[in-house]
Amino acid sequence: MTPTHNETRRRAAAAVSAILAFLENDTAAGLIDQPIDGVLERFRLQWSGPVTAEACHRVFGQLVRAIVNSMRSRYGSSPDAWWCRDAALGLLELGYRGTNDNGYDGALDDVLHPSDPLLTEGIDGVLIQLASLVKARLREMYAQSVFARFLDPCDPGLRLAIVAEIQHRHGDLLPADIQQAQPYGLVGQIPELLAAIHDARQLERHLALSAFEGSA
């Protein structure tokens, strides 16, 4: 039976509320960030060896493998060492921000030629950034799975209703062109719109807290 307009609106409102609640509660912190922080700390304490380009390539992969192995009950079987090395290289190439250079070359440069050994620019700093890049990727995957529960690609009417709900209830947190756009033009951007609303709410809370602390 085809759902009525009011039923579709109710489902859309429930979907928007559920997804924003997930983002607000930051469920991923417990599922992803905290376990990875624990793996990183143990790995940093246990690792030692010569600091060479080949050693770096190997240890970056070992960290990724240690993280995946610790979470494989959620994310599948243990990958082999070569896959983990390639994954580490790809993450660093796309996301590493170094002292003098970015990407994988920047990571190697920070390990092999640290400008100040007392700063987190050597192997330790690179491992911390690599763990953060893994977190970001897993958070993205987890968020996509949450969105997929509610954003049925086979129900275009629901997706249109979700966009309308976003514009109606949360449009003040979005740019004017988004508020005024036709819903059908924004259907493919629902995850990004909800993430933007979450970020705007977080900023509002931060500013309100800062103002309160400043007046205390």
C-alpha cells in the first residue's frame, strides 16, 4: 500500500531526528576513537627499531594492521601485511600534513629529518596522524551505514520529504541558497546537509559556552 503524504512526512521527521541524534551523541567515539587510541598507545610503547624509509613503510602498515585486528569483529577478517602497508601509504598520501611537505613524502621527511626531536614530528607524530586518518575513514564508513538505514534509495518520495524536513526545521543553520533550493536538487546531498547542521549546532554550543565562561 502506498504511504500517505502525512505518513511519509512522519517517517522523514523520524529519520532526520534519528540521524542527528546519532551525530549529536557521537556514538562513533566509543566504537572507533577510544579503541584506536588504546591500540595506538600500546603500539607506540612496543615499537622500536632502526629509523629507515623501509622501516617506516613497514611500521605504518603494522599500525594499520593492529588497528584492524583489534576491530575485526566489526569490520571483517584480518587483512594481510601488504594490504595494510598499501592502506597506510594511501591514507598518508591523501591526508598527512607535515612540517615541510604533505603526503607520504612529508611523513617520511618528518621521520627521517625531524626539525626538532623534542616536538612530535618524528615517527611518533606520524603514527598519531595515521591513527587519526584511520579514525576519520572508519567514522565516515560508520556514518554512511547509519544514513543507509534511513535513506532508502528505492523510496524517492521519502528522500524528498527528508530534504523538505531539513529545509523546514533546520534551514536557519544552512546557507540561504540551500534554504531556497528545490528539494529534488538536494536529494543526493542529504548526508552532507545533516552533517552541516550538526557542525552548526556544535559551533553554536561552543560559542554559547564561551560567552557564558567569559561572563562568569
